[in-house]
Amino acid sequence: MNLGIQGKVALVTASSDGMGKNIATALAAEGVNVVVFARSAEKLQGVAREISKQHGVKALAVVGSMLERADVAHLASEIKKAFGGIDILVLNTGRPPIPLRDAIDELDEDRWDEAYRTQLWSTINVAKTILPSMLGRGWGRVIAVTSASVKEPMSHHCLSTVFRAGITAYMKHLANEVGAHGITVNCVAPALIATPHRTGSAAYTPAQTEARSKLTPLGRMGSPEEICGTVSFLASMQAGFITGSTINVEGGMLRAIV
């Protein structure tokens, strides 16, 4: 299926590695020019070169932190100089503090502050800076990567659930406010995805993988490609009547009917 987004421009945050890099690459495969944004200069430049070489699109690397207002302002300036603006904004963030704990054991204020800033505030900081420049283009897509634990809280995921629920609420507000400008705003909520660690090693042991696979009717873990496919569809022309929604990508782990 032709998604109809060839030649569009996408910004993908936290995209030097992992899910962000995978999403940027998937959009590039659809002919989308991409802006990758993260703190690691060397890795980010490598991602941009790889994407451009593999898919023949323009790929701009901008180094900075989603948490720093000056860095995000610089990002907006670089986008304007290179492309004039963006059409697709993918808000991907870092993970909550490790180790994961039950809610009753989350007593450390520093962990709460880190989780808030890394997940919720970083999302808001980028969106409030970048989204206004999209309003005059007549078309746009905003997609936030959250977590299925927002719908059905998972054990030990308190810090993730609380602030990603905040992202979901924020995105719903944005959807209501920018729809008249032709912009859709949605979330993709994954769980049980077999994503490698940053070191390149497997994220789970074989025993952990087997246990997690039993949590879904499909009897397996999900792949990064399945997340990227969902993001790419929400970025497409065909998804133009979907907004204010969350698409769960968790293999049927969620048991609720609605």
C-alpha cells in the first residue's frame, strides 16, 4: 500500500538508537525525509548517514536534549533552515529509571522527578515548540509512543504508567485543538516488544522471553517492525480520520473489551 507520504518531512525524537531509530528508518523507507534528534552526536550522525544511504532521502541529524529549551529551540531553527518545517512529529522518549518497582516502593523523589522529566516534560517541551510551526501547513501527523500499561497497569511499571498516562491526556487535548488545521494526533502503546538493549544484547533471557510470550494469545513477543508499521500507518494519508486515539500494539495482552 502506498502510504502517500513520500516527500514529507518527519521529526523523530530520541532516535540515535532503539525504537526511535527504527521508526525514523521505517518512515524513510516510505520516502519521508527525516530529522533525527538525540544527545549522542556520533551515533546520531551515523543514523542519518545510514538512512540517507539506504533510502535515498534527506536525513538531518540535530544533537540535543528534549529536556533543554535551548536545544529544542535550536532544533526548530535547524528544521526551518533545512526544510522550512515538518509534516510528521513522532514523540519518542527514554525509559523510566531502572530498576522498575511497585508503586508502594517508589519512595525516592529523585526517581519521580527523573521519570517526569524524561517522559512527560520532554514530550511537552518538544511538542509546544515544534507543533505551532505545523499549524499553517494544512496537513500534519503527531504520534506519541507511550505504553500499553496506560490501559492496563503492569507490575513494577508505576513510573512509566503514571507519566505516559499524562502524555496520553496531553495528546488528547492537542487532538481536540489542532484538528481544524488538518493535523491528527494519536498514540501508539506497545508492550512485550523484543527490543534489544542499547548494548545490542537481547533485552530478555530465554526464560523471561518464554514467560512474557505466554501473556498474549499469540504466544510470542512483538517485533520492533510491528511498532514501526503502526506508526507509519498513523503517519499515512489513509489514517486521516483517526485522531485522539491510542493504538495498542501488545499482542492481545490487554483483556479489557473497551
